[in-house]
Amino acid sequence: MQAVNKARLQIHFCVLLWGFTAILGKLITLPALPLVWWRMLLVTVALLFVPKVWRGLRAMPARLRWAYAGIGALVSLHWLTFYGAIKLANASVGATCIALGPVFLALVEPWIAKRKFDPRELLIGVAVVPGVAMVVGGVPSDMRLGILVGTLSALLVALFGSLNKRLVEHGDPLTVTCIELGTGAVFLTLLAPLLPHTGPAFVIPNAHDSMLLLLLAFGCTLLPFALALVALRHMSAFGTQMVTNLEPVYAIVLAMILLGEQRELDWQFYIGVVIILSSVFMQPLLTRRRGEPQQTELLGTSESHSVVD
């Protein structure tokens, strides 16, 4: 099998695994806060056993470590709101909101990168508005708070993704992921007393949740992260983004098959999803630039795994 074809299959497999994160978020009975805290902690501990991570930490300037630590706080808030949206609504709603991440990225990244704004990027943002309206109209009223929280999660993806893009060449991806997820876990520990919750903020998961958390941390985070880093060596940035944009599609299809969520949602919801995803797939077509390096700024740290500008 040619290296490019193998890499394409690997990326599709990674996207499928990322699609499972929404399903696992619904199946795990823990509230969003301890769910995210355990996921970040497990991945961080695993990465600390990798010698390359320690070498990267020692070689990285303190100022850069602090910059990645700040981004890690945003990552933790993204995951908290993503799983909060799933708990407040369902996996399909959470995945649909995350599909807005590339749209927000197109609007936010020029401001953070201090580059000229491209009117085509505004066109992408405007194009999703009818889709969002139909998604809101196609869900029960008690799920609409989940849409609001999920949209906030997508905005956070754009913010930390844009910040990571500015620093992407300054650190090893595994080391950066360790710093961001480790500091994210610490940040959530400090934030927990300020958040509303019933009972202890952090609990020991039962056997059912423990198994699913291990699957989430290692099967849906570290494994696709490693596979994607290898696959990106053989694929163009454009081709990679077109595949990773399929993540919400995989998540919604899995939610229909495994959770039967189509019974909870109206036909307007799915038409809205098609409009949003069509806009997302238009983005790399409208903004494609030749000779652009492949980037991995979101791999392993979000459910919106856009890996290129």
C-alpha cells in the first residue's frame, strides 16, 4: 500500500476515534467537570512516561512553558463546555456545535495572528447562520442551553487553536500536549470551588466509568494523536483538513446507531447540520493556499481536530 493511501486511512481511523469522544461523553455517568479532569490527568500521566516529553520540557524556555500553560486553561474550558453541552443536550448536539469551530477560527485567527482579514472568511461565517437557526429549531426546548454551551466550546476551540498556531513551531507536539493538559487539570482543580455542582467536585469513578475513561484517554486521545502525527508526514494540509472535517459526521452517525438520538431530534436539526457542514467543507476550498506547512496545533487537545489554517 502506498504511503499516501495508508496515511489517508490512518487519518480516517483517527477521525472515527475522535467521533467516539462525544459518544463516550454521553455514556460516562460522571458530570462534565470530573470527566474532563480525569481525562486530562490520565493523558498527562501517560505522557510523563515518555522520555521525549521530559527532554522537550527541559529544552523549552520558561516563558514558552507559561504560554502553553495559559493555552491549557483554555483547552480545559473547551472540554468542560463540550461535555457540558453533551450532558445538557446529547452527543449529536455537542458534535454539531463543535463543527462551528473552524468557522470561529476563520473569524478569530486573523485578529490573533494580526494579519489582514480575508472577506471570504466572513462569507463562511455568514453561511452557517441559517444552519444554526435550523439546529436550534430542531431540538427540544430543554436542549437549547446545551446548544449555547456547545457554541461557547467551539469559540474556545478557535481561541486556543489560533494561539497554538502562533507557537506551533516552538515545541514538540507531545511536550506541548503534556503541558497543556497537565495545566488544564490543575486549572480545573482551582476552578472547581467556583463552579456549581452537587456533592464532591472530584470523585473516584465506578468500574463502568473507569473503563470508559481509559478508553477515552488512551483509545480516543493518545492513540489517534500518535497515528495522526505519522500520517501527517505523507498528506497535504488541505487533504488532512478535508478528512478531519468529517469528525462531526462520524459522531452524529455513531450517536444515531449507538444511542438512537434521531428519536430526540427534529428533521430541521439534520438540515441545519447539513448547512453547517457544507460551510465547514467550503472553508478549505475558499482559503486554500499553496505551499502551506502542515500543522498539528489541535491534535490531541480538542474534539475539533482541524490541523491546518
